[in-house]
Amino acid sequence: MNYLKICVCLLWLLCCIRTTKQDAEFWNSMAQEDLQKLLQKQWNTNIAKNIILFVGDGMGIPTITAARIYKGQQQNKTGEESKLVFEEFPEIGLIKTYSVNEQVPDSAGTATAFLCGVKAKSGVLGLDDRADEANCTTSVGKEVDSILRMSKKKGKSVGIVTTTRLTHATPGAAYAHSASRTWEGSYDMEQEMVDPQCTDIAYQLVMNNSDINVLMGGGRRFFLSENKTDPESNFTFRHQRKDLDLVDEWLRVKEEENASHSYVWNNAGFNAIDPETTDYMLGLFEPSHMQYEFERDQGPFGEPSLAEMTRKAIEILRKNDKGFFLLVEGGRIDHGHHATRAAIALSETAMFDSAVQVAKEMTNDEDTLIVVTADHSHAFMIAGYPSRGNDILGTVDSAPGDDGMPYTTLNYGNGPEQRRNLTGVDTTSFSFQQSGVVPMSSETHAGEDVPVYATGPMAHLLVGTHEQNYIAHVLAYASCVGPYPGRCDVTPSATHSGASNTVISFLLLFLSCFLCFL
């Protein structure tokens, strides 16, 4: 009997050990493992106590594919077989990104869609389609609530983490109502002589949304008074305010509320924050956008990475027994693409992936819904016939172009750099710019669908192809906020999406392994 047990165990181990040869058995075994996972999968219909929405700005499918290979090659692998953390999530769908007036959208209209649940015009934040871009008068009475505001009204803690300015398009849609995404500070509105009934985005953040628990990103210049110098540069920027200092206002409000709070602007201040004794945090780490990941540690004061900010945010927010909502944006993926600097875009995507890893490790699928998506894609492509394992940032190794010159695997449909001879050029450098077919000062967004990945309660609702505003409704429904408070009255139960008998699935897997050795 013991001999039989040993034989069975050895057979099972042999079945589970994958040969290094990529022959038919290798690929068949891999596919069978994936099949069995899906056959045993259950829908998680629990209530989402916590929601974490990750947005990779400009992270379309070509970016995800290239970043997957980049990640693998950074680990000294061929790369193609690698996976980003969120690619392991059990549910995936596709999102249509057009705005109500453009086939290819911007980040303001898209953020309004996935955060507020309604599609809007490009350039507009937190307003429905009746508002026209840069027209203050048309914005009055057209405001729409975001999932962040819905969550706060339900008593949850809420936070925003971004590598862009906190007043930029994606974070701005979580709290602001503005007919123009460019009205980030009072200076911009004064230059455009905007009707004073409309206030700038930074003002709205501090004066109307001081109850947001965690705020981390860049954009200090829109908050500081013109009477102050920036603490990092000792320089006064033209975008600083004439009316009041919003950092001082935020501190004043928190002191009046007797709330535990911290304002920080560098790495030392960030590291000193004790999340257990902090309920409110404002971190403004740069006058404009935060540094790219590859140059983040080059300054004298330093600043936290997206992964580090994500960890700190969760540590602060999770103290609330009612749960939390957190928006995390990898905003500078987009900026790398606009400059046609693919190495930067992929490096930023890799850090974004690390932030997702942190959130996954710190939370539980039983009560936390994590959604990863993009606002839009870019005119970015992977082309040619490079060999397996060829450097994703390198030139195609199979053959040059018909003009006899080498070309990179990664290219753009438009952009500032045109076709040139790359012989002897280091195409893997962060400063290198890939070619664009159509000459333009800045590469543009693209209009194809973007993926959405999800894990946790109600993640299966994101399977399929959906309009972008649908995301906000899934988040609200899963967490019983906004228009779906009655959802919490339903007793949660897990239902199978495939075979209901896991024992049968186990036996089938064992039988398939046994037959492969006959």
C-alpha cells in the first residue's frame, strides 16, 4: 500500500515538473493547466469593502505587451513568456474609449467616464455632455459625482495617488468640476479671463474636498502663494497663486478639525509619516509632474515611487472599518509615449506593475476589488520579425528595412522623430526617441479599445466589451455606493462559472497526467 502511494506521488510530481523543452508536451500541459483553473473558477459575489482602481495613463495593449517583454528581459529572460502582475487577474474585458465628441479621446473625458459614470466631451472634468470645453457658463448645474465622492458619502476613507500633478486630468476628475482640464490653478484662469463663478482645480481640491484622506502627487506650483518660494528650488513659479496659499489652507482646516495630518514635499517627510497615527496626508513632491522612475533618485531631496506611495496610502486608508476607495494613476507612461521615448514608457509601466503587486499583497480578494485599466492607448506599435528574446528596445535583428537601414521593433504612428540611420545608436537609452511615421511635435493618443483587468468581489462584471463609463457603475455596485445602496441588502454567495464538482476536475487532471505517461 505504501509502495502504491509512493508511486502515485512520484507520478504526480513528474506530471507537475515542466520540461525545459518547448515541445508538444510543454504547450499541451500549459494549456491543460489554464483550462483546469477556469473549470474550477467561482464568481466572487461578496460586497467590496475596499476598491482600488489602477489607471495606467496611455497604457494600451501594445504597451502592455512590450512592457511584459521588457519586464522579463530585465530578469534576464527572453521576455515573451513573462507576465505583468495584473495579467494574472482572473477577469479581463475590453473598454471603448471614445468621448462624446472625439473618436480618439483625451484623459479628461475618459477619466470623467470611468470615475463619474457618464461620458463627456474631451477636455472636460466631472461634467456631463451639456458642458462645453472652456465655457464656464455651460458648466453650471452640469456637475456629476465621482466614485470617490460616492464612497466618501458612504463613510469610507478615500485617496488619490498619482505620478502627475494632483490637478491633472485623471486625478482631477475624481473631485473637480471644470469646463477645462487646463484650469489647474488661478494663474491659468486669470490668463484666460474665465468667469469668476468657476474656480480652478487646485482650489476645488482644497476648499471643497479637504475630506479626502490621502493625496499624493506633484503640482505644488498651483497650491503655493506667490509670496513663497518653492521649498525644493527656492524659486517662485509664475503659476503660483495671488489669492491665498492652499497648503496653508489645508493645514488650517485640519488643525481646526483636530485631525491627525501631515503635509510633506520630499522623501524624508514621506518616510517619517506613521500611517497608524495619520488620518490625512497631503504630499506634493514636485512643482509640476513627479520625476520619471529612472531619474527619481537623482535629486538632493528625492521622492517616493508609485509603489511606495501606494503602500503608504493603503496603510492609512485601511484603518477605516467601513473600507476605502483608492485611485492610483501611473500617469507618466503617457508622457513617455508623447515624447516617443519608449524606454521611459516601459519603465513607467514596470513601476506601475510593481504598485499593483503591492496592492495585491496588502489586500484580500474576499473584500477588495482591484481593477486595472487605461484611459486610452497611444499610436504605438510592435513590428518587424525580431527573433525570440531580441531586445524589445533594440533594432530588429532579422533584416534591415528596404532602404538598407536598421529599424527598431517599437515605433510610433506619429511623433517628433523621423526615420534615420540607427547604425551605432543606443536605442535602449532613456533619451532615445523612436521614429514616427507622421511628423508631429508630440505623438498622439490612439482610439482602439483598452483592456480592463479585475480581481475580487464582482470582478466578473467587467468581462466582455463595455463603454468606459460602465467601469464606475461596476465599482459603485460592488461596494454598494452611489445609485446602488440596496446591493448590500443581498446576502453574498459564491457561484460557479464552470464545473461545480472540484473533485471531478481533480480526477480529470490526474487522469490526463497519467495518460501522458502511457
